[in-house]
Amino acid sequence: MNDTRLKTYAWEFPVRFTHWINFLCILTLSVTGFYIGSPFIHAYSSKQWIMGWMRLIHFIAAYTFMMSVIIRLYWSLAGNKYACISEWLPFTGEKTGRMIDDLKCYLLLSRKSCHVGHSALGGLTYLLLFIIFIFEIVSGFAMYSVNHSGAVWTLLGGWLTGIMLLPTIRLYHHILMYVILAFAMIHVYISWFSDSREKSGLMGSIFTGYKFIPEKDVK
């Protein structure tokens, strides 16, 4: 059977760049955020300033993460069709059927064709993930705005304190950190699993941008 594969450019540089920036920021924010909420290293001298450094690193990573998310959302409008936000929206009968096919594949009930961009289930997952990202950013600024006044802080997240109690905001901010970390582990596994079955170069594509798709699956 003919298995001619086409080298297809899927992930443009802004997609790959923000992917790795998000990864580094989430890792940094998780470690420093966990420390801020439950310190696991104690200072023995006033010169050590451990909490101060953790908060500073957390804030720098938070601003970087916010800009990365903004860039990625912009590129979902300005990039190629594989970066487009329409790839994340599941609101068609065709995509519902494709999501069922994806689930069957992951449950080892069937094989599926290669995708140049996101699968239907992957697109929906990324839509939900970016909603979580936005809430994490807004809720972080909501907590930060308690000790800072001004229109900027109110706009970035302070308005959320008028809708939710601060302890509730902090709780959701913390819980969603674990949701993101759980997603990251599942994401790595499914990417490896899909690549091992499809032989499409999926794992390498987030570095190079290129996937190797059977000619019959390229549309």
C-alpha cells in the first residue's frame, strides 16, 4: 500500500515559541506559587529573603505568561489555518464525530488518520485550557490588586473581587494549577502515543514546525 508522506508545515514560529514559553512559565509559577501558599524552605537570616525572591520570580513569570497568552491568542487570528481559533471550536456535527473517533483511538478501539493541525478533541481541549489560562491570569491579578489601587489593577483582575470572595479566588487559582499540571502530563503521553502510532513526527514538530503526513490525509 502506498504510504507516501508529505512534509507539511503545521506549527509556525509564534505557536512553537509561545508553547515553550508557556511551559517554562507554568513550571516556574507552579513551584513558586506552591511555595507562596505553603513555604517549604525556611529562612534563618533576614538577609536570605526567600519569600521575597519567590514572589518576585512568580510575578515576572506571571507577566511573561500573560504576554505569551496574548501573543498566542493574537496568532490564532493572524496565523495559518492550523493556528486559527476556529480549529478549537467544536460546534459542528463533523467535529463531534471526529471527537468520538479520537476517543476510540485513545481507547485503542480504532486507528485514526493523521492530522496536520489539532485533532477535534485536541482543539476542544486547547480551548478549555486557554480559558483556564485566562482565569489564572485574572485571578492572580485579583489577589495582587488587594494591596494595589488604581484603574490598571482593577482592569487586570481587581474586578473579580466584586464577584467572588478572595479566599474562593485563591482556592480556584490553586486548584486550577493542579488541573494544568495534570493536563501537561496527559498531553505529553498522548503526543507520544499518537506519534508512535502515526509516525508523523508529532513530537519533533513542536521544535521544527514540520509533520510528515500520509498524502491521503493531507487536505
